[in-house]
Amino acid sequence: MNILVVENDRAFREAWVSLLWKHHYSVVALDSLQDQTAELLHEQHYDLVLIDRRLRDKQDKYDTSGQEFAVQLGSLGTPTALVTSYLPNDFELFDLLQTGALTAVADKGMPMLELASCIEEFRQSRRFPNCIAKFYLKGESEVLTEEDWGTFGEGIRGVTLSGIELAVLFRSLIPTCALSVELEPLTPGYGDGTALFRARISSGDGPLVEEVAIKYGERVTITSEAMRYDRHVGPLAVGVAPQLRWRKETRKLGAIAYSWVGDSIEDGVPFGPVGKLTNTLTWRKRQSALERLFSVSLSPWYRVYRGGTTKLERPMRLLTYYTGKDGYSTQLPFESNPLPSGLPSIVEAEENFWDFGDYGKLPNPVEWLTKGPGSELQLRRYSPCHGDLHVKNIFVLVDDSPRLIDFGDTALGHVFRDFAALEVSVRLSCCNTTDLDKLKIASDCASKTKSLGEHIDHRAIPKNLDDLRKTLVTTMQIRRAALDAVGTNSAESGMKEYLFALIIRFLRYSIGIADEVSLGESELEKTTRLWHALYGAARATQQAIALSG
């Protein structure tokens, strides 16, 4: 990378150039801009220009000659960063960075090695981290030091970043115009290599406060980011990131960040589950939030899918995806283990069927997935996926707008993964009944359709079980959103692919994995939910077999 340094402080200039040389950059240094014009320097095709703000006289507080030149150079298209001990005022900083007049503004007070790491981040991603924000621990007034960052890094399992690398990672994930960041360590996440921090961010435009939660995991090198409401960082294919809103790339991670401007999830309530203790949302508000979630918040993800940039060179079996490293488990539930016992109505495996007693015999989902037509379904293109979309990871604000949380599993995946996961979550945790007869009827209603856009007749459910009825209405809404997501890429196998994802998710719940259930769930509610999941999986399998002719 070719870098131009314009700095009239000889000692700083020489130290700066020496350090950049050690990072194997090609560096040209000037002590002034005499006889230079922005057009002339732009024609030199520098990858990055670093300019001091006060080039005429450091003692003159009105000297902004370097800043004025930097803005001119930046307007021509040359990436230009202001490196100064005399920062512009907060409002001027906000305008310079928010409007893109400058690529970055860096405070000379930050460690020189940290600033060099920010330049390396820029080389890799073409995005310059925030180099003006000061970081504090909640309730403390001292700015975090390199030693503090190193201590943070030691406390995160599975993370091997140095203190400087960790600081640059945080700087990469916060808004470019943020001035002050208050970090609050939260409860560590699940599994090795995870930790969660909340950052309260003050920006230079006045009272605006942005909250960003940053979660670390054991993901490999990551090169792209995504969008407002769900600012995730996950491995995306080449050509995908430019199509996503609010793109900001990072070089070296295992992190996910998500943010809200001016509000937080504390201003909303979880989508579910529905029950006597958590029934604080109307179904109208839930359905309005889902409509906005799929049509506004997540719409760019599906444009990526439809755009074709994520086509796989070699299609893979859907079963391989769902039982691989990004799927639900390495082994399909009940492939070698017995069905659960202690259910309100016994379910027994019988050759190629599951016997539900008085509720009839239905095809064995595991057989269909592993040996039947389901085993032949293929994943041909990826879509960005949340990876854990359920009713407790969606918050609904007072204006019905949705907020997503928990991006630990966000990555490229099967386009129907999120839709099927949410459908199962709604049907199992929002039905608010333990009546097996009525749950059977609801599953039968959901399994009579032949396409994603088809109407689901919910009138067979009595009106006194309104929550159960509404789960079917919401299921229809989710499926139609799935159809909109794939657009013209919906082939004949579209419904079968959806059912495949649905069956996999039902089976996952059947082994007791349900993060979103109510903490006050009784034993009867739990065993009923397991039975409901088993019946839903078997009924969806019967539906898929019927589609195969």
C-alpha cells in the first residue's frame, strides 16, 4: 500500500514513517504542502494520505490548512485521514465523518501502534476504524489503556487477540462519528469463546445515543458486515457485502455486533412466548412487527440470495448443511436414539412409521430425511441467515418496529432456515394450550397446503383458543414472507425445501432444545410441547411425501 504522510513535526514524522516502513508500506513524507495541489497529489494514486491539521503553525489555533487540503483531496476520491493533536470540535467532527468529507480523523494521543493497526485494518477492508472515540468502563472516568484492553482479551475464552487488536476491533464496529463509548461487560454467552459487552455510544450530533452489543465467538477470519437493526459480522461470499446496507468490513474477528439508534430492546417486549405471564403483546402488533422484519429489516439479505452472488459451485445436500458445522447438530435427532418417554400420549417408532396411538400412524421423519426423497434435496445457493430466529430473539417496540438480538449463529445458510425456525417457535411456544386434540387439528391444518403462499384454514380451531388460531395465521404470514424472499428462484422443490427445514427444526425441539420457552413452564407444558414437536415433524413429513407424488 502506498501512503503519503504530510507532517511538519519532524520527530513525529520520522517516527511515523519508520513504523509504517516496518509494516511494509511504501511511504512518501512531506513536511509541508508548499507547491502542492489536491489535484496534483490525487494524480499520484496514493492508497492513503495522512495529513496533519495544523501545517502552517501549530501554535495558531485558527490554522486548519491541513484539514482544508484533506477535504479537497478526499472530494477527489483519494482516501484521506486527518492525524492531529488538535481535534476539531465535536459538531465539526461529526459533519466531517458522517458526510464522508474525510476517511478518518485520528487523535495523535492514541498509541502509535494502535493507529498503525487501524491503517492495517483499512488496507484489508478499505474501512478506517474510529480513531477518535475514547473508551471507558461503566461508572469509571479513566480512559481504557492498552493494558486494560489486554486484560479484557485474557478474559474472553477462545480469543487470542492482543490488547491493541481488541481495541481496533471495537473501533471497527462502532460508528465512525462516535466520540465516547461506555463499555459494560455482560453475562458471558453460551459455549467456549463467547463474551458479551454492551457499549453506550455518544456521538457528536448532540443527544443521540447508540447502543451496540458485541459478542465474540470462535469464527474464522471474517471479511464483511451487514445492516441496521442487525449489524452482524459473519462470513459472507465474495460480492455479497456490497449489496448489504450499512456495510462495514473488519479484518480479523470472531465477533458479532448489533445496534439500535435512540432506543434499545429495553423499550420493547419479546415477541413471545404467549402465556399467562408474558401475554403483553396483541397478535396484531406481533404480525405488524413480522411484516416489517421481513419486508424492511431483512429484505437486503434476500436480495443477496436472489442476486445470485451466493451460488454454490457445487451444490450440497441439505442434510449435510443442517448436520454440518453451521447446522443444528452433527447427528440427526432419533437417528440412533429412542423417542422420548413420559409424554402425555405415547409415541413409538415402528419400522418406517411413528405410532401416535389414538392420533394415528405417520411417516418416520428421520427415514424421509436420511433415506427417502428428502435426502436428495440440495442447497444450491446461500442466503445470509440470523441462524437462531425465535420468539425471544425478536423484540417489538411501541411503534411495532422489530429489533433482533443474539447473532452468535449468523452466517450464510439455507434461505428457509430462519423462516422455518420462526414458524416452529411460534407454533410451539405461542399456542397457549396443552389440549392434544386441538394441537393435532392445528398441525393438520398447517400441513394441508401444497405451496408456501397457500391459505391456511384456521377456522377448525375453536374461538376460545384464539392464541392457537393466531399461530396458524402467523404461520401463513411467515410462509408467504418466505415465498417473497426467494422470488423467481422458487423452484418446484421450494415447498419441499421449506418442509425439510421445518422437520429438522421440529426434531431439534423434540429433544428438549427450546431456548425461548417460558421459565415458568410446567412439566405438563414441557411434555406437551415435545409431543407437539414430534407430531408436527411427522405431519410435515407426510405433507412432503404427498408433494413428491
